[in-house]
Amino acid sequence: MRAVGLAQPPALQKNIDMYRTHHCGELRIEHVGQEVTLSGWVQKSRDKGFMMWIDLRDRYGITQLIFSEEKSDAALFEKARELGREFVIQVKGVVIERSSKNPNLPTGDIEIEVSELSVLNPAKLPPFTIEDETDGGDDLRMKYRYLDLRRSPVQKNIVFRSQLALEVRKYLSGQDFVEVETPFLIKSTPEGARDFVVPSRMNPGQFYALPQSPQTFKQILMVSGLDRYFQIVKCFRDEDLRADRQPEFTQIDCEMAFVTQEDILNTFEGLTKHVFKTLKGIELPDFPRMFYDDAMRLYGSDKPDLRFGMQFTELNDLAKDKGFVVFDSAELVVGIVAEGQANYTRKQIDQLTDWVKRPQIGARGLVYVKYNEDGSFKSSVGKFFNDEALKGWADKMGAQPGDLMLILAGETDKTRKQLNELRLEMGRRMGLMKEGDFKPLWVLDFPLLEWDEEAERFHAMHHPFTSPKKDDISRMLDGDFETMKSLRADAYDLVINGAEIGGGSIRIHDRALQAKNFKLLGFTEEEAESQFGFLMGAFEYGAPPHGGIAFGFDRLCAVMNGQSSIRDFIAFPKNNQGRDMMIDAPAPVAPEQLDELRLELLPEE
Ligand code: ASP
């Protein structure tokens, strides 16, 4: 595996008048005897009275400095003693072999016997320790992000990000993609979230929207004949935030003309394999593919984590109409097998039951069946189902003696979602989500439209420009309400280890079909025209068939490094309230600025 980031610093020009002749990660045993100059931050010092050591840190590593009463001059020794954590210093000295070596540090064989020391800038005591493991809480780290960014794990992430962007650009340019910048001050693009809006001073009462994605622009670029477009681009979505969401985030946004779904899957499977190979040294095998319907049936999720099995088994035929009212009244009875867990104690089962009953999961209860090693069964529904019946369940679910079967029942969609959560939880408890194991998957043929009971309207499952599958086009143009619910989209997601990494679709490129889709989504003709007239207009001037995909760049960084939060791969992230804690934004603006924009704030309620 190729180490990323800190391992191979470029050699510095050796000019003794410069701040440094070497980086802090560079010196080895073969440099012993050399006179060197280093600059960096004081990570920590250890003062033994007659001897003192300082760890000097920069982006490339840590080098130990040594000062001694015996060898250093007295003024130098005193000066070293006054250094505080995070002081920026420059030292000159000789590389010597350490008497006690540190095998955990690349520079651990040597230290610098310092002869000159200058303080380039003193520092206040940092509010948290600047080490790999810090004592700083999230908000503090974000407020002092410049200090947090000094920590090696965060720096490694940022360097990784830069290298990933570079490899993406190399690969896509090699495939003839052109990087095109699209504007940030635009009109709403419907990706399903709220827009951030920007008032226009020159057009009072009018607003730009920041792009939720460059979707319409990249389609227009295909109409323009650019053929293959990409952009590593910021997108803005004003939605409620979670740990893995940011109001501004980055996509690798792509579009291709004259392609089918197959071309897109192959191209971007190629890109994904390339970045795993070059940055992680991992050769991914061809990606499996799964239809959306199967993903929901077998995993209760459109982004299953395939690092482990534990597929769902539906038990309606064996469990319903046997007198157990919970099952009899349920639309779906469905279970999973936790291999080798029949020894779960009463307490563990109760805990798990409480876990699924928490409001976040929302199950009404949990049925368990222990398939004991001796072939007998113990179950919470033993009263209704004898061993023979339970053996029938075990056979259908593929359970063996020693396994634990966990079963939920209720309304189909909800129950699948709940069992998905339980499956993931069991995966975690059983240690089945192995670090360093990467399991990509294409999920295909999402529904085109999603019926919203409350609002009594359809939403686009992907976005309004997504084409139905070819075979569904005529049904879409002529079909009734029920038909609309069953339409499939030419849409696909790339999932890795249960995280959605990318999503895209083949687009509608025909004006009439696009108009029909807007109508189904509840746009009047006038609304469709005023919002997307430019796109439908472009479709009348020779639009080629086209399609594309966008990868969540921040999330790809996190997943490739086995981390769940994208925050530490973003140099200056926002917190869960959407605030930048360092610059303290958002913030009020001056009344004059509001006047200039012809805006007035409503009094607070
Ligand atoms: N614009 C879409 C998104 O942001 C991606 C695509 O369809 O290419 O999810």
C-alpha cells in the first residue's frame, strides 16, 4: 500500500540562508554528522534539568532536538527552557545518533544537537492539545480550526483530498472529459432541498439561488456538443444537517453524450477502481449490480452494506394465520439470521428489543428464535409455534444450530427499514464491518416517481430530468395514476460499504416527455416554462441522448479512509447548526447593506 501524504516530502533546496535545509520528517541515520537548519512548531518539551528534548513538528513529521547543560551554551539552554507549546522556531545544529531510538518515528534514530535557536513567533497556550489524539471537543476544534488543522490526522485527510482530486482529474482527462466551470449565481435547480438565495443589488427584489448541483448546465453542455464534461464543484443545499451532511459540499459532477446506462456504469466503475488502486493500493473486483426492488426486499435499504450477508427472509407463508395476532395483522413478517449468536442472554435480547423500540427505529417489538446447538428451539413465540414450525423457519432462513433468528412484523416499508437498522446494528455488534474491506455495489432502476401521501403529489425520486426506462416511456405518456407509481427510472447509485457515493441517470432529451414529467410533478405549464424554459428550449435545437452521474467527493474521501463523518475531510466545515465557528458566520449585515439590497428584516416573532 502506498502511504499518502506525509511519507515522501520533496527535497528542499539546500541554501543555508533559508529557513530550513530539511523538513522535520526527513532526517535519517545517514545524515549523522551533517549541519542542518530546521523550522517548525514546538510540539512538546521534556526537561530533565541538565538535559532537555523538544519535539519539533511540521507537516512532514517530527524531529527531536536535544539541548544539554554540558554541551549547549548557558544562554541557549535558558532560551530553550522558555519555549512554550506551539512556538514557531528555527534551529541550527548537527544530526547525531540517538542513544535510545524511537522505532515508531521515521526520524527516531537521530536527534539534532542544537547550536543556534531563534524564536520566529511565540504562541499563546493552545486551547487543546495538538496531537493525534486531542482533548478538544468538536466546537472548540472548529473555532480554532487553524490549530486543529495542525494535527497530523486532519492534515493527512486534507492531503488525501488533494491527491484524490488530482487522480480524478488525471483519469477523466485521460478519457477525454473536459472540466468546465458552471456559475454559482443561478436560478433554482431542483435536487429536492431548499435553495440558498442571494439578493441581487442591481435587480431589486430579485434573487439568485446557489446551485444545489450544476444539473441543468451540464445537460446544456451536452446540447452544446462538449460530449464529455466533468467538474469538481461546490454544491449548496439548505437542509437540516446531520453528521455526514454539510450545507456546502463538493461533487465530482459528470455528464456524457451518446451513452447508455451501461457506458456510464463502466466509465465510473473505471474511475472508482483507478482511485482505489492509486491512492489505497487496492484492486477492486468488478462491481456487483442489484435492482432497487431487490435491494429493498433483501436489505430494506437502497444502499446495502455488502461487507456482510444477513439478507432478509420473508416469512409470511410460514408465520401468518397461525393465531399470533401480531403476525396475522402484519403486512410483512421478515427476519434475519445472526450466525452463532444463539447464546444471546435474556438480558442481551431485552436490550436489543429496547433498541428496536426506540423512537428512532420505531419497531413495536422483536421476535427471537434461538436455534440451540442441540437442535432445540427457544423463542418468544414458542406458544404459537412448535419446534417443527420453527424448524421450517430455520430452513427457509438458512439458519444452523447455534444461530439466532430475529424477526420483525408490520407494514412492509416500515418493517423493512427497521430490519435494515437491526441488521446494521447486528453487523456492528458482531464485528462484521471490517476496516479496510471495501464492497462497492451499483443499485439500478430506481422508481421514477415517489407518491407523497401527505402532500398528495408525486416527487421525482432522483430529479425531474431523469428518464424513465425505455420500455416505460409510452406507459408514462399514456398511463393512468397507478401506472405512474410503477414507472422505473434509468437511474443508478454507486454504494460503497453502505454509503451512497454517487448517483445519476440517463436524462430525458425530448421536450414533450420533459413537459409531461413536469406536469406529473405538479408544475403548471407556466411554472415549468418560467423555471426551465431554457432547458426545454435547448432540447428543441438538437439535444443528443445523454446521461451522467455525480459523486459525493467529501464522502468518497471519508469512505476510502474508513471514516463515517465527512467533516474532517473539509478544511473549514460547518457545525450542525450550519455555522462556521471560526469566522462566526452567518452574521447580521449592516442596515445600509440591507437598504442597498432593498431588504427589510421582519421583527422576530
Ligand atoms: N445532479 C445529480 C445530483 O446532484 C447527479 C446527477 O444526476 O448527475 O444528485
